[in-house]
Amino acid sequence: MKQMIKAVMLDWAGTMVDYGCFAPLNVFMEVFHRRDISITVDEARAPMGMLKRDHIKAICQMERVSQLWVDKFGSIPGEAEIDALYADFEPLLFETLHEYATPIPGAVALVERLRAQGIAIGSTTGYTREMMDIVTAEASKLGYAPDSLVTPSEVPAGRPAPWMIYQNAMQLNVYPMYHIVKAGDTVSDILEGVHAGCWSVGVLLGSSELGMTEEEVVNCDPQTLESRKAVVAERFRAAGAHMIIESIGQLDGAITEINQRLAGGERP
């Protein structure tokens, strides 16, 4: 069968590195805690995948968090308050980011198989270029380096806008967009792929949406784990995911199916 997928666009944290996407989680919680605003893990994770300042803004706009802020400070958090939160966030994240660049099991081998098929490896992220300079240096030492990386710093807007995918496509010289698969672990990843007009694939294990460490997954009661994965899968489907896979190492299998669908005339 003719290879119709020419490139993949892979998210970083929670998809290819940083199992469970834990690098930014505690930092988001800490910057709010410093203002005596207690946000939950679910609230901290909900906008995951967005540009980090946009992520903080999204948390501030949550009804419960906004009300806590009004109770504490007398008004809803505005742009100045969001800037102040982000000013605290960035240096805290930089302190530990290098510790969260370990490739997720199956990720490096997947890339080797995709390259053997002639598929180019693009990547998008919610991190800035300065943050990614740290992550890419560490991930490269551990065997993962994509062919192309675009951060929100280099385009008009981050996810869920499609601009990072378009920029990757230009750098890799791949078009039309239905020759591209986007894979990621958050709702904003799925929306990014859908908005770009490419095939959008959600990844369950290791994802921010699932929010579990590798050890927690291994030790979790199977029925409980299946229930949690089903909740995440439904979020992905609601966002428009074309396919959902258990782990990133299964992406080439999904691509085989997508090639069959393309050969039959289907488009995303």
C-alpha cells in the first residue's frame, strides 16, 4: 500500500517525554498558592498544552478560581495579575525543567520506525522556545530529537490555533494537510490537529489528561484504570479526535489504518 502519511506532528510533555506531564503541574499550583489561592490538580491540568501564560489565564477565568480571587483581592484577576503570576511561574519551571525530559517508553523506537518509512518528525508544544532549549538538549542526550520544532514563541498564537503545525509543515515541505498526523495527550492537542486539517490522534497512557505516573498506571486496579482511560478517550472524541491509541508506541499502527482510510478516499 502506498505510504500517504508524510509527516507526524508530535507533542512533547505527556506525549514523547515527561510521562504524565508533571513538569509544569506543581509550578502552576505553587504560583497560585503564593497568593493564598488553592487550585486543584484538575484545575491546574485542564488547560494543559496551551502556551503557559495562556494556561495561567485560563485557570484565572475558571469560575471557582475567579471567585476565590475576588474574595481575596476584591476583583477578578486582570492582565496585570496574570503577568505577575507568569513572572513567578517561568523561573520556577526553569529550575526543574531539565529533570522532565526523559522519553516516554516506546517513543524513541517509534521515531526510528517512522523514519524508516520516510515519515518526517515535526513537533509542537506549549513551552516557549527558551523552555524547549532545555528540554530538547536533555531529550537529545536520551535519544529523541525531532526533525522540526515550532514553539508558540514563533507563531501568532499557540494551541488550539493551528499555526505551529502549519509552520512545521512549511519547514518539512509537507502538504496537503491530510498527509499529516498530529498526536498529543491533551484536548488542546486534539483541537490543534483538527483546526489544522490533519489527522488528530489522542494518546492515553502517559498523558496529562490521565494524570498518572508510570508507577501509578502499573499498580492501578485494571478496572479503575480502564474507567479512567475511558473518561479521557471521551474527552478526546468530543474534541474531534480521529483515532485514540493506548500508548505513543502504537502510533505507527494507527498510521497504517489512516493510510488505508486515505486510500479509500477518506479525508480528516
